[in-house]
Amino acid sequence: MTAKAKPADPADAIDPNKALVPSVVKINEMRVTRSFWPKIQRTAARIPFADQALAAWYAARDPETPLRAKGMIFAGLAYFVMPIDAIPDVFAGIGYTDDAAVIAAVIAMVSAHIKPRHRLLAADAVKSLKEK
């Protein structure tokens, strides 16, 4: 699988059997690095889970976070940034419900690695994004 490869199905990005394969982790990390901030800037005021997504982002970027946790976080955030997903984001009211469910599931799996400092950074970022 190359760095340009894209999962055929959005579920492939979060499939636990695939999400921790090193090449998939790298693809998810690249996808998230490129697309996370533009999407969170556009959506922070509209999505109630922005703080959770940002806390996960900060945990994934933390060198102290174990690689397995980073792999799962990048998988969940990759699902969030993918333009094609189970429920298209353009549907008002329900478009982000699948993204919220994926972020919630990832956070439940790796919550021990999302530290108070990540949550504080996320809260500050959400506040700043909503003020714009």
C-alpha cells in the first residue's frame, strides 16, 4: 500500500484489523495531518464533539502517547476528515453523527492516553475557533 492509497470504504480507515498496520497508520497520519485543521476550523462551531476530536489530535501528536493508541486515534480522525463516509456531512443535523460515534469509540478505547493537558489544549482551541 502506498502513501497515496485510499481505503475503498471509509470503514477501512477504522477497521481494527487494518488500522494498526504500519502502512495504514502512516496513510491515516498523513491524511489527518493534511486535512484535520482545515476541517475542524470549518466545523468547530457546528459539531458538539470538536473538543473531543481536538483532544484526540493533541494526544496523537504527543510523543508520550504509545504507538498503538496513536494508530487508533489517527484512524478515527482519518474517518472524520475523509470526504466520503457512511453518512455524508452535508446532511444537516445527522451528517456528523457517524463521525461523532467513531470519535467517541476511539476515545473510549484510548482514554487513558488522552491526558488533562490534551483536554486543556483542546478547550483553548475550541474557544479560539468559535471566536473567529
